[in-house]
Amino acid sequence: MAPTVDVDDFQQRAARFAQVQIRSEQSAFRDAVFRAYDGRCAVSGCNVPEALEAAHLAGRDWRKGHNRVTDGILLRRDLHTLYDRGLLQISDAGQVELSSEARPYYAEFNGRTVANSSVA
């Protein structure tokens, strides 16, 4: 017996799928940022590729075409999440500044100077 299909549920899921924004430049951006940081997280120094993500710098938006290597920073996944949520910030001087919520768990990074990319 074939499973019954809830047409309304399918329509809702299809609508959500259609809303996902496709980022055609994502692969090239990720590769360029990975190479610019020599495959190491700018904050932690982690070099496990599966744990790293190319993050857009604060104020840069891929929707507005900010997809050049200079628009990004390579971060470990958990640090990327903290960065995107504003719990980890990078000062103009390149210092890591952690929120009071994140500091107890990530204290080793607070005040650390981030690594620069090899791109000027």
C-alpha cells in the first residue's frame, strides 16, 4: 500500500525549499578564503578542513555581492557561529573580544590577535 501524501504539508515544504537562497559563489568564496588563510582558523589555528568555514566579515553580505576573498575570514565552525551571533567580535586592531556568555567556555581566545590572510 502506498503511503498517503498530505498535499498541504508537501506544498508547505516545497514553498520552504523554494525560499532557500542559492549561493552560486559559495564554493569559490570558501575555497579562496581557505587558501588565503593557509587552511587555518584565523582565531584558533585549527587546520582540520571539515571543522572550518569561510565566514563573511561583519558588514559584508553575500547577497550584495561581497564574495571576494577580502570579504571573508576562515573560522572554526563553533567560532563562526559565535561570530555570526555577535558573541565573538574582532576589533579594528584585530583582537578577539568575547561576550560574557561565551568567555567562560572560550577564554583562551579572548584578546588573541587574529591571523591575517595572505591576501593584501
